[in-house]
Amino acid sequence: MQLPKARHRWSVSARQAIAIQRRLAQAVVIEKPASPIARVAGVDCAFSRDGRHCLAAVVVWDLAENRVCEERVARCQLRFPYVPGLLSFREAPAILAALRLLRQTPDALLCDGQGLAHPRRFGLACHLGILTGLPALGCAKSRLIGEAPEPEPRRGSQTELRIGGETVGLVLRTQDRVKPVYLSVGHRLDLGTAVDLVLRCALRCRLPEPTRLADRLVAAYKRELETGH
């Protein structure tokens, strides 16, 4: 997969990273996709036991056939410390490295993380969407910011995740009587399309298949690196 030219450096200070987030947040576009989304790339990360590398996995999911059509892993040396609200500066380089290994470009990215539901409206899904130019959304297991009432217990129930008077995402029930997920747009998507994609991907479990399988893949990759098997 070909990626656009990098829009910033990764070896920056926390203050510089915040400035980059604020600048790139101005480029985020919220819109309904012009063409159908057929293949979704789920991405997830882990960190090496010695804390020196970020490991990333990408699983491309075919929505029509409900199957994996490609998967890749990559490892990158960490160049940024742990700073809350700036996790994309630790994770995105490895994810981009894994995306470059794909034979075909997916139609959208699905992140185990946040999009607009972020203090500066620029979570991982926004960052990856801007850097790749692809539609992107975040589907997180926990809330980072904002307030929302609990949705009804049936699959598909949703409530708005809000900060003050601003809607930054949704709390979505993907299966009957299971914990909800926290959904927010990253780039080039609208909330309605994001909900549809997540529900189409959440076939049997709380989490959508692309990110659930990416989590399993990156865990296996980490074990392989640590044990040599």
C-alpha cells in the first residue's frame, strides 16, 4: 500500500506533538463516504516487554464475505515517551509500517482507540486518517473523555457522547446485554456510516472482528518475538 508523504516528524517534544495535533485537527473532514466501503482494515498495537518497540497488526476484513482477506505485522522502535493524549505518536509509526506491507489499499481504517473523542479532537483514528487519506473511525473499549447515558440493553442501541454541547461520538451496544463500545469518527466518515460499519463487523462478539482479530494477531506476534517461536 502506498502512503502519502509524511506530514510531520515523529521525534518531537510533547509540546511540539500537541501543536501538531492542533494543526492537523483542522484538516479532519466529517462526511458521508462517496463510495461504498467493502474492506475495513482493523489495527491494534502492543509494546515489547523491554519497552523499546511498538508492535502493530493490521487485519483487512471483507464485509461482503465476512472473512479476513489479508493481515500484516510490523515493529518500530519507540521514539516518543508515554504521555496521556499523545499515544498516537507512539503507535502510529508501527501501524503505518504494517499498512505499507498490504498488497491492496483498504477502504477504511478501524482503530482500537479514539477519533474526535479526544481532548484536542485528534485521537489515533484522526491521526491515521489524516496521514493515510483514508476514512477512519475509532472504536474503543473505554471512554477517554465526554459524558453519555447508558444505552438500552439491545444490540444497536446508542447514546450521544458529548463534551458540553458538542457531540464527539456515540456509546454503542454491539450485542444484546454486553458492555457498549465508544465510537468516534476519525476522518472522512460520518457517525451514521461509522455505526453501520461497526455493527456489520461485530458479528458475534462485543468488539468488531477486524480489531478483535488484530488484537489477537499482535499478541501472537509479541509472543513470537519474545520466545523465538
